[in-house]
Amino acid sequence: MQNPFQNAMAQLDKVAKIKDFGDEFIACLRQPDRDIRITIPVKMDDGSMKVFEGYRVEYNNTLGPYKGGIRYHPNTEINEVKALGFWMMLKCAVAGIPMGGGKGGVTVEPKDLSKKESERLSRGWIQKLSDVLGPYKDVPAPDVNTTPEIMEWMADEYGKITGDKTGAVITGKPLDKGGSEGRNISTAQGGFYVFETLRRELGLPEKCKVVIQGFGNVGNNAADIWSKAGHVVIAVSDSKGGIYKADGIDIKKLAEHKKNTGSLSGFEGSSNITNQELLEIECDLLIPAAFENVVTEANAGKIKAKIVLELANGPTTPEADEILFKKNIPVIPDILANSGGVVVSYFEWDQNLKQEHWSEKEVFEKLRPMLEDASKKILEKAREANTSLRMGAFILALERIKEKMRG
Ligand code: GLU
């Protein structure tokens, strides 16, 4: 299997064949503006010193300051961060917000760190990067395994170093530290608005059977939002495995069960399944909400969902995309489906700079029409070029970036 950046470049090659954007423009997008690798020494609680590898990729800032989260994961490496930065560039363009694309990370197993060690690592990340970050330069946010509390430490560290007290250098902060209402559920909520906009067009029923891979912030909130809207969530999983319950899972009870037992398995009335089995369940809507490269050449042929909605970044490989397209299974791409997170991040940045605080109702009232509009435009682009929704989204994003570059 290719690394995520090779997948991203295969997608770029593909769109360049569908629409002529000019070789120079495509060449500009083949590498990030800069990728920065840092070394972060952290004093551990036992007095020893551990050295961690960290990254910030500033992919492209044509549309605005670099924007994108920071991931803490043992498998995080530069090619993953570059791919995620590339997708952030497209995501912001698709959503129509004045932000560019970036991404950051640290190669670390966060479960091995105490709270104090995590704080020292997070502050260390900012110390090494404070000169390239800034509200008008590069604005990080949470991603896999990074929390509002981590954003708070980072914003505080940046403020100490630079004197900037707006908080606008980082989004996804806790509510009482300049965070936006709705930010914690915004990725899943945005995905739901996209789904609602496209549901009928894509021939899905009123009440869908839903399967979700991932039970972190995004997967858990998605399960909750879809169930509350009257759909039936029949299977969910986390990194250890999943559960299946044909008549629907009570998500609140499942979240409690996971809190008490540390895993999803053994949930009352359900049967345990593997992550692989989960992807192959017959359902209306399959939502990958965890990691890259889970729907691959090896399993795409076995997918029995009617639609795939990507709340994770990069879950479908280019080969799997082809297979699903031929099988007539539309994939609502990550750069549209999960863009609610970064849009509300942009709202947070805007509120911080204007010293405002919007209600959750206001936030979602602004978010919804933006995602409805992006969804309709992408469907139109895909139909015009007789291509997939992913390629429709790429066309929309690249047209917007190219237009701005020219201007
Ligand atoms: N990490 C999220 C994403 O992949 C949000 C990024 C942000 O809010 O800047 O879209």
C-alpha cells in the first residue's frame, strides 16, 4: 500500500486528467510550501529525558493563513502530515473559508504520557514553532488524540512567548478559554448537514442503517447525531474492535459501557466483530471516522454499503475509490464531509479576533448553509464532468485556489 502522501498525489494526478489546470499550477501543488521537522526533548515524571519527533507542514497559503490540526500518534510521520496538509488546503477551499492548508503532529503514544508529560510535550511543540505560527500566519487546531486542554496549553505558551493574547493562534480551545460553541461536535454535525443535503439525491431512505468505524470524538458524536435524527446505528468500532446489533445501538449507554470497561466489546445484546467485518456489513451508510487507508483494494469489493461518508481523513485509497465508483457506491469525500470542524475553527478564530462570543445556535446557523452550498456545488461539478464526488470536490477546490493565485 502507498503512503498517504502518495495517495494524495495520485488523486492530484487524476484530477489533472479530468480537467486541464495547467502543468505549472499542478506542479506548485506537488510539494508543501515548507515542511518543518522538530525535536522536542521532554522531561518525564521520573526525572529522565525523552526526545520526541514533531512536525508542522505548511502546505499552501493562497487562500489564507495555513490551517490544520496537530496529531499525536505513534504512526504519525512526515508523509502522513504532508498528505493531511494537502487535504486541509482543499478542504478550506471547498468550504469557502479564507484559510490555507497545514498540518502538524508528534510521533508519540499519548496513552503512555502522564498529564504533566503531555503538557510539557505540547508546550515544547509551540516553543519550537512559535516563530512560524501566528493568527495571520499559521493556525493549528486539534486532530487525532489532541484535546481542547492541549490547545489551551499551546495557546498559553504562544501567548507567553509572543505576547499575543487574542488566542487566535490556535482553535479548538476550551469554551472558557476562547473556544467556540459547537466546535467539539462540529465535524460530525457538519458531516450530518452534508449527508442531509445529498441523501435524497443519492437515493438513500428516510431512515438509514448506519455503520461507523471509530469511536473517538468524531465517531462518537456522529453515532449520537445520526441516532437522534431517527437513523439506526447498527455497528460501531474503535481501535480494538467493534460491536454489531441489528436492531440499533443505544449510543449513550454504549459510551457509558466504554467508559466503565475500557472497550466496546461485551455491550449488552450485541455481538463482537472485527474492524474488517464492520466495513463489510450490509447497510445504507458506512462512515469511516478513524484513520487513513482502511478502505483498500483488498476490501472495497466486499463493501455492501449504499454510500460511504468519510469523516476520517483519507480513509479510502485511490484504488478502492475506483472499485467503489465502478460498483456505483458514491463516496462523499473527506474534504467535504468532515469540513465542519475547520469551518467552526475558522469561526473561533474570527470570534477571537473580534472579541465576540457566538451562541451554538448562531454557529450552526452559519455552518449549515455553507456546507449545503458546498455539497450542491460538488454534486454539480461531479455530474458535469461525469466523475466521482471526490473529483468534483477537487475541481471546485482547485478552481478556487487557481483563481486566487492568478488574482
Ligand atoms: N483536524 C481537523 C481536520 O482534519 C480540524 C482542523 C482545524 O480545525 O483546523 O479537519
